[in-house]
Amino acid sequence: MRNGDSRETGLVDDAIDRISVLLPASWRLDKRHDTSSGDPRVDAVIELVGPTGQKAAFLVEAKRSVSAPLLLPVLRELERAGGIPVLFVSDYIGPALRDALASEGFGFADTTGWVRVTSADPLILLTGQGAARAPRTRQSSAVTRLNGLAASRTIRALATADLPVGVRNLAGLADVSPGSVSKHLATLVSEGIVDRDENGSVITVRRRALLRRWVVDYSFAKANSPIGYYIAPRGLERTLVRLADQRSVALTGSAAARRLLPESTTSVVPLRLLAIYAARPTELASRLGLIDADPMTANVVIARPQDPDLLTPADNDELAAAPVPLVIADLLTLPGRSDAEAEQLMDVLANDNEAWKE
């Protein structure tokens, strides 16, 4: 069925169109033969032909929604058997899978415009940028945006769960329905961020890629409402001291990240913005003696969290911090150099857990 599937043929044709528009006017792309040629190993063979007749040929492998561990061995064997470079095409190739393909030297193209085609002889480098997220098709049960409460809980659970984990267990950890988890997993698998086994259990989570994909749709300022911006007239350290006596609050952003770093590690940037979750942002600002400000001048930002469970009182009197995945997502979306703090924190986490390395 694979080589006779019209959907795969459509993928190849769409990918050829995406590559063709990137070629200089003096070059052309020829589809030397397709699935009707009788070659069971490939979906197509294409050639890039230069103005003096120089050619670069590629075996084309077309698949939808496949994870890197399953795909890469197939591509390696195809290249070994075919003796020429392999070009992988799909409906959408997410950042994690793009990185994996590029690191192995495989070209790729998807229907949204992501393209990387290279050749040493003749010398070719074609790159194109596509969509930030996978498009939703009629056949897919995946969601296209990861910005709701269920997405937040599912992603936070995925970033901390012991693997392997099944859908129902993951749903229990996230406190969302199994159906919602399945839809989010479909998106993450299609983008190469999560791998599942033949039973559907999650066996791999690329945690950095997971959070970077999340913040394509999520941001601290947009997801949490209401939100207020303030100036601490007596400084952030004094505000932190006074904050310790408050209830139904949680730190996020820079102040929370500092708690997660080893004592011997200094943050890459000074504390310039204090980000806080609170049940009643305006009341908290008043109790702390903060002054209203605009987003450009504020050094304190307080939001009511999208997930009210973040403010569940802790068992002790210490000032609570948001969950680690949420702290990192907030750092990636807060202003200033907070994204550098996110990278530093993920580097630290990667020292103890390889899942944070990619």
C-alpha cells in the first residue's frame, strides 16, 4: 500500500513544489520516476539539474507523522541500498525531527515550506522556512494550538513523568481527560517531540523541544489574566521579603529559576523582573506597596494563573514556586533576557537528566 498510496504521492508532489520555488532560475527539478516505476524501495527519485547539466539525485521517502527513532534507521538503510542521498518528505516536520535529520545528513521538505537540501557535488544548499506548528488535517485528531489549560497540564506532566507512561496514567498525572491527552500526544508525535511504542505508551520526551513547542502558542502575558504591571519603589529584594508572608501566591520567572540553580551557580543575568502568580493580583500589589506602571518600565508583574491549582497552599510556610516546566516556559516568554535564564536552567537540569538535552 505504501508506494501505491495517493496521499504519499501528494506529499512528494507538494514537497517538489516547495523545493522548486527555492531554485535559481537557471536550475530545474526533475522527477525522474515515481511509484509507478515498480521500484519498491522508494516513493520517488528526483534530480536537481544545473545550467551546465550537472545533476544531484535524491531518493525520496514520504511518510506522515513519524518519530525519529522509527524513521532514521529506515532512511539509513534506504541510503545504503540506493547509493544516493535520501530526501525525507512529510506533511509537517517539527523542529526536533528537523534537527535529527540534519544531524544525520538527510535532506527534508514538508508541505508547509520547511526545506533543507544539500549536496557536495554539485555544491547545493537550499533552505526554506515553514509553519511554526503542524497543520490540522481532516484525518488527524491532533490539536493545532497548545495554549489551553489541558495543554498546560499535559505538557507539565510530560516534562516530569517517569517513562514509559501510558495515556491513562499520564491523564491522571495531568488531571485531564485521556481523550485530551491523546489529542495533544498526536500533535507532539507528529512534530517529533514525543515517541510512543506499539502499545501507545510514551517512551521518549524531548523536554527542551517540548517547552519550545509549547511557547509557540503559550506566553505568560497572554495565557494568564488578569495581569498587572508595577514598580517596586523599595527594590525587588525587599518585595521578595514581604512576599514571603503572603498566601495564595507562587513565584515564577527569574526569582523561581534562582531557587532551582545549584548554590554554586550564579544566574546569567541580574534579577530585573519579579514575576508572580496570585489569586488576586491587584490586592497583592496593594499589600506589597507597589506602584502601577506600564509593561516597558515595570519591574514586577503579577498575574492570576490560568491553572488555579498552582496556588494550592503548600505544606509549609515557604514561598511556593511554580512547577519547573512552567517556570521555564514563562522565562522563554517574559521580556528582557529571561530566555537566557531558561537556557541556563535547562543546561543545569540536563546534567542530571538526559531528557533535557534536546
